[in-house]
Amino acid sequence: MTESPDRFLLNRRNFVAMALLVPVAAMTVAAARLPDSVVFHTGLKGTSTGVATARPAVIRSFGPNGTHWPAHTPWITDKAPTVVDVTCDWASIARALTAVTAAQAAAGVHIKVRPGILPGLGASSGSKPVLEAVGQADWAKNVLVSPRDGWGTVRISGDARLRDVEGVTFARINGVDLLLTNCSRSVWAHSKMSKGLRMSSSYRSTTRHCGAYEIVMSDSKADIADPLGYAAGSGCVLTDCVWDGCYGAPVFRSQGATDHVDTLQMYGTGWYRGLTVRDSTFFGSLNCALQIGGARDDDPNRGKPFLSIDHSIVTSQATAIRVRYPLPPNAEAPKMAQAINGIGEPGQLYSNDSYIFGSMYRSSWGRVQNTKVSYDRAISNNPVASGSWTYDSSLNSWGAAQFNDITPSPTDQYLAAIWR
């Protein structure tokens, strides 16, 4: 018998309380998966690295809970063989990364940044990178960079861009708006962004295995920019990347503006695909929560998974207004209740153990399992090759209480508790 997504719900308030009483490993929740024929291809699951200090087992949830972490990175409290203490400036971080050898990376390296503020130089495609050409995508393990004194002691003061930074995991460093360009196998984790985070591939490059783990944009705003992005430039490939345990609040379009605003947008003149959204909650911006664009006929990876939604919640902006985020002053009210826009690649879209609140643009899906939708036309407008949508009209009447139960707001108090 098909199981409901409700089997996998975790009240994160209860999780925080439980974490103070019992070992995290004892609270592991079994996670349903797509079949083996559909691979969540990043290989960045939060499993043990074999280092002596145990890391927590992954607890499935709709947003951050402190357990989502890339497998190829030492856990933040592991006693790494190589520990480097640096001052809080980009030059010191760059020097420390440049000095890392492949052997050291394989054994485990942790660069600890002293308290302070890192400047930003802009997060547009033409902005000067704050870090460039450091790290290696073929290191056996990622080098970890995090605040020496814990979450909240290091932050980036403005928009920032990284270019060609590979094999590095930055964790618990808060920022404003971050652009990762050609950052294969690099990860940003356990951090709060006030405006957003984007992954991109540029300069005729192939970029793979980027990760966003428990990236939180918790405050809604009136703006004209998409906060979260996944983009490939002309002649470029971006693929096999993950957003895991993340949370995105809606962006409301300012009155008088004409910009197209989505919470997470896949786009570009190049070839983008292979995006996995797992254990995350994305509330819709003016147009939708997920703008998935479309595959080009000349995509060299055509026929491989385009988008996989695994145990996540995506909503329209109308739902966001109803359940958590009232329309702010001077913001335009949405004219439609759309959760997902775009067609991706027909037959290469997958959904598992998820909730979709709102309509979807006409698209054809490869496999759908245990996914509840509030859209009564999903069955006719969004055909599925294997499995089916579960239409649940009651989702249209869900309010704040139901959402608080399964995806409570990630307040600073909550984040401080889980990112200790």
C-alpha cells in the first residue's frame, strides 16, 4: 500500500527538545526513496566519513534541523588532523586553502576563522570574487572552513562572489547574497542569507556537485530579484547539485515593478539540469516557488534526471500569504497561485514524499510517489509515466497551525540551537 508523506513528518520543535535528551543517532527516521533507477546524483548524503568523532544521523525534515551535511566533509566537531586558525579576512582564508595538500585534505582539514566581518564585493556575474582559484574538486574530502567560535561569530557584510573555488565546504558563515561561480564540489552549509544564494556555471565550464545544506532565508521582503538561482551560461554545463534541508521565504514584487520573481529559478543559455531539492521548504514568490525552465534540444545530458523533489514542500505565494507571510506594505499581490512553473525535460522530473501547494505549469513527469498536491488539474495537466499524484483538496484550507507543525519558522533562536 502506498504510504502517505505524513509518515515522514518531523516536528522540529520536538526535535530540538529531543536533542537535549537523547543521542541524535537514536532519532533516525527512515527515509523513503525513489527507485534505484532514479539516482539523486550528488553523492553528498550526510553519512559518516569514518572519522572517529561521530556525526549525527540524518533526520528527514522539511527544512533545517542541524543534521544535513555533505558526506565528503569532516563533521564540524571532528578532530581533524590538520587545523588552521586564521584571521577573519579573505586573504588569510585563501592562503590557508592554497597551502592544503591532497594528502592533508584526504586525512581531514579544518580552517577555523576568528570572529569578525568579511567584506563583500558584489554578487553579480561581473563582480570581483572575494575568493578565486583555490581548492581542488578531486580532493578525497572537502576542506572545511567555519567560524572558530561558532555560528554567528563570522558574517559577510555584503553581497559576495566566489569563482573557481573547488572542494571546499563553508559552514556557519552568514551572509547577504552569495554567488558561487564554477565552484565544483563546493558547499555552503548551515548559514543564514538575508537575500539569497545562487549557483552558476560560466566561461564555457562544466560545474558539478555544488551543494547548499541548510541554507536559510527566513524573512520575506518586497524586492525584484530571485533569491535562489541555478544558472548555466552559454556553452556551460551545470548539473548534479543539491539543495538539502533548506528554507526559503517568499519575495513579494514591489508595486509598480514588472520583474518576474521566483523563489528558486533554473535558467540560462547553457545546459542546466540534475538539481535535487531534498528535505526543504520553499514558499512561493510572486510567480512561483520553483521556476524550472526547460531543457535545450542540444543538451549533452538529455535523458538524465532534470529535477528531483524529495521530501520537500513547495508553495504558491497565495499559500505563503495564507499560512505565514502576510502581504507587506507596497508589495504587489499575486495574480495566480502557482507553485511550479516551467517544463524542464519531459519524463525527467521526479517527486517523492512531498507536498505541492498550488498549480503547476503543464509538464510531464517520469515518476511520482507519495506526493500530495492541492491542484485539482495535476492529474490531467501533469501526466506521470510511473506512479501518480495524490490530490488532496484539504491542502487548500491548511493554515498556520498545520505549517507550524511540519515546517516551523527557522528563527535565530532555533538556528542557534541546531547549529551548535
